[in-house]
Amino acid sequence: QVQLVESGGGSVQAGGSLRLSCAASGRTFNRYNMGWFRQAPGKEREFVAAISVSGGITSYTQSVKGRFTISRDNAENTAYLQMNTLKPEDTAIYYCAADFANGRIYLEPRAYEYWGQGTQVTVSS
């Protein structure tokens, strides 16, 4: 069992930055690929970024490439999402999720077994 707790959300103006953290419980964090997803009001949950167990492989949705960076610290059982040059369209609840590593990174929410409660990110123009 893995429990995930996100933090770091908030309200910023367009062009600003936020760093989200996802703290994981348990001693098996380094056996899970980690993903960040977001869900805006009235929209489906969408993939944002993912990172492999070692951190050597990352994947991003096109709209955040060059602005967001996913990382992880296995010693601290924590995953991060650094978000720069934020835009109003980035406004959403952001969720971190864990997927037991089996050789590939998945972009689909249904592939992830464990989820955090979410943290709100609001970007004003």
C-alpha cells in the first residue's frame, strides 16, 4: 500500500511558478513510477508528466513541455513537479499517482494504482 500526499498548490499570476510535492508513505517508493495528472472543472483528468523509478525517463504532455519539470528523490520518498511560466489554462486540481513499475511509463490514469487527494493550482491572468 502506498499513501500519497500532495502539497505546494496555490494561487499565482500568469507567468509565475509553483513547485508541487508528493510525499509517499512506505518503503517501496523506489518501485513505483510516479505521475502527475490534473483535472479542471468540467473536464476529464488528464496526464501532465511521469517519471520512472530511477528518474532516468520522463514524459510530458505537449502543453507543458519546456515549462514543467518532474523529478523525484527516492531517499526522501518524494516526487516533485516544478511549474514555471504558468498560464491560466494550467488552473486545475493536480494529483500525483503511483504505478508499480513494470518496464514502461503509462500516460493513462487507469494504469495508476494509488492517488493523492489533490492540490489546487489557480493561475490568474
